Amino acid sequence: MENKENPKVEIVLMSGKRIRLELYPDVAPITVANFLKLVDNNFYNGTIFHRVIANFMIQTGGYFAREATMYEKDADEIKGEFSSNGVKNDIKHVPGVISMARTYIKDSASSQFFICVADCPHLDGEYAAFGKTIDDESLQNAIDISNVRTGTLSRGFEDFPFTPIIVKTIKRIK
């Protein structure tokens, strides 16, 4: 999977920390194309990590906060590229893997994604994994996010960080 030609992106947080990822269009072409379209349109700028679970994953890409209120960002839904939805995708959900979030509907992924911070074999074949962190610092930054203090917001958001973790930008890198 790792290849010099694979697209790479960098998530820059407001804190200055960075998470660099390599994407695998040969495994999940629809997912990667959708993700890069959103990146190129600055869709993710200002979104927040709204679901953070230690020893599991960190999730962003669908909400931003303004004046202590959560706002949802909408994007088009895409086909879920994973085996239980009839698409070959052998990427295992191990630490550093990026995957699309979805509802119980298999073709409901749109913009939200998560990064695994532990082995999550129960997700294999059920979610569209489409890339992985490219260095130890990136993985450690994701793990650090997963370990922040969380709670429940009044709107029913569980595992929400008490201190907001905001995506400043996501951009393509060489």
C-alpha cells in the first residue's frame, strides 16, 4: 500500500500539533476522492474533534463550534468501501489507520472520519479504512488527543473533549 505516489495530507490543529497521513486510493478510490475533494475545498477547516475515546479512536469532520454551540457540516454521502458492503478492503483498523465514520446505513459516510489509536479488529470489514499515519509523531499526536478529559454535552454528544480540539487546516502535502 505505501507508495511515493499515494496522496498525503496534513492535519494542523489550532495547538500547532500535526497529524500526517498517507491515503490509499488503490484500496478505497471513492473514499479517497471524496476526502481529497473536501480537503481541497477547505471543508474541514475549523471542525472539531467531537468524539474522543482513549484506547479506541478520535473522530472529526462533521461539526464545528461557534459561541458554545455545535453546528453540523453537511456533505454528500458516498458508497461504503468495506467488505460487508461488497467492496474488497483489507486494511486492518490498527493504530494510525484513518477510516470513514458512518451511521448504521452502510452507504452513509460523507465527511466524518476517525483515526484509530489502538487495535480495533471489530471495525475490520465494517468501515472504509483509507489511509494511515506516516510517522511516529503523527500517531503520538492522535494518541495524545485520545487521552484528553471528556464528558457529555447537553445535545447528547458523548466523549466530547472538555477543551476543544480544533482542526485549523487539512491540506495536501508532498
